[in-house]
Amino acid sequence: MNSTAYFATGCFWGAERRFWQLSGVLETSVGYMGGSTHNPSYEQVCTGATGHAEMVEVVFDDSKITYQRLLEEFWTMHDPTTPNRQGGDIGTQYRSAIYANTTAHLESAKSSRDVYQRALTAQGLDQISTEIMSDEGITYYLAEEYHQKYLAKNPNGYDCHSSAGVPYPTAGALA
């Protein structure tokens, strides 16, 4: 069965590439979520006035890749402890966010946050600032075409991701 997930990790170009490279991910796109403006443009989102985050929509075959695996990739591909910022990218559109479309995904996202927070705390790092909520009533607006698969079109293009440098704990590490 196919499922959909929404993740914001700062600039959406690098995040989209990380997700599309995972086996079991069927389709990705980039867009905007979580703001107040109907169908915002990139230029509008960049002003910070719309309240949207740069988001990656991930369609995946949940018989081939789990939502948990997507969450593990999400946590480690960016620094979730920096509010409204990833590396040199600063602004509300670069916030860390998960918008879940099922109750099970919402609970998994919160649980994975708690697991990753313990790993970050053990390394002396700050608290996770990721926004985790249901996507109910939140519209995903597809970004402009030139943003879609940007790093496939521009392989040496800007990939702004800055990781906290802490791997997601494996099941053995949790025992």
C-alpha cells in the first residue's frame, strides 16, 4: 500500500534528494505547508510573511520501506535543534517539521523524536525544536517546477543540509 509523508528539514532541495534515493520511495515533490497564504510563491514564502515551511512530500510503498525508516532519515539529515534555521539558511521557512496524515504516523513521529532527543542529550546537544502535528486542515502547495527534483537537474547545486552529527539509535543501542 502507498502512503504519504511530509517533512521539512530546511531547504527542500537536499531533503528531496535524500528521500528519493531511498529504496521504497515511489515519488517525491517539494512544496509549502503550514502557513496562512493560499498557494504561495517561493518569493512570498522567503519573506517569512506566509508562515509556510519548505516541505518534501514523500510517497512510499510501506511494504518496502517503513515510516520509521523515513523518520530516521529525517532526524539525521538536518539539525532539528535549531529553530527556523539550517546552516546559513535562516527564516521560518527553514524550520524543522513533520505533518502526519495518520494517527499512527503522528504517534511514531513523536516517539522517534523522544528516542532521538535522548541520543542528542547524551551528546550534550540542545532540545529538538521540530514542529510535529497532524496535517489535518493543512494544505500542501506544490512548489514551482524549477524547484522539483532541483538537484537532479543541477547535480552540483546547493545542498544546504547541516546535520547534528548524531546517528539515529539502532534497536541494539536502545537496550
